[in-house]
Amino acid sequence: MAQESEGTVSTTVVGIPAKIVWQLQMLAGLITMVLGVILAFHPSKSLDVIAVFIGILLILSGLFHFVRALDHDEQHRAWVGIAGLLEVVIGVVMIRHLGLSYAIVGLLVGVTWIVQGIVALMGGILSGAGSSRLWAIVFGLISIVAGVVVVSAPENSLTFLATLLGVWFIIMGVLQLLSGLFLRSDLKKLA
């Protein structure tokens, strides 16, 4: 981490001056913390922004597919055109009907957790004795219950999950800020 050159101490982290590294660490922590506060205290508005960005990305991707479908060398022009049309329609629906977007994302998260829980539960039941078996069974049951809760009320669950994610971002931001301060303190001791 520290390099010496001609009697002076020059500290670098992966080739970047450590002074810049701790400042970047502080900046990343501040940005993460601000995003966490916004997400935790305004989850529905934050989800609106995320849904709109995903909708815009889908529309742009659909337009890209339309351009590909116009290429005479494209082997599957019809399928590429259909994929482009579906992406544009889904993107417009996501932007125009944000409640539906929440429901779709919530359903995907819930179904994923249910499938993950069933796989873990079956793995735990079918595996040999040991503490890992118990952990797999407990994880599977918790994942199934969480998935069922999210699937039963996807919009409300997604808002709650966004709030939890916001709190997590706040914690991570604070830890990044502390890491930057500790790095700065260590650099002062080296100088």
C-alpha cells in the first residue's frame, strides 16, 4: 500500500493516490446514504422512477430490435421485429401504468422466492444428517413464506422491500463514510 521514492513516502491504493481513494470512498458513502434516505422515506416515488427507467430501457431496446429487423441479412427478422414490438409495448405499459409495474415486479420476486424456497426445502429434506440440512430446511420455509406474502400483495410488499433496501443503503453509506475516515486517519499516521 505504501511506496517509498527517494526519501519521501508516497501512498497509493491499486495505483491510485490514497488521498483520492479516501475521498472517493467518502463520496460513494454519501451518495449511497442519500439514495438510502430517499428510498426509505419515499419508496413509492423511488419505485416510480425505477419503473420509468426500466420502461425507457425496454422502449430503447425495442427500437434497437426494430432496426435489426430492417436488416436484410438478419436471419430471424420476423422474430426480432416481434420482440421489438413486445419490448416497446411493455415499456410503454410500465411507464403509463406504474401500479401494474409494481405488481409485475412484486410477482416476479415472490415467485422467485417460492421456487428458491422449494428447492432449498427439498435439498434439506433429501440431504443427509447435519446442521446444513437444518439450515436448508429453515431457509426454504422462510423463503416460501416470504414468497407467498409477496405474491399475495405484490404492490404493498414491493413498497416494504424498497423501504428495507433504503435502510440497507443508509447502513452501507454510513459504513463507507467510516471506512473513508479510517483510511484518512491511517494516511495521516503514515505522513
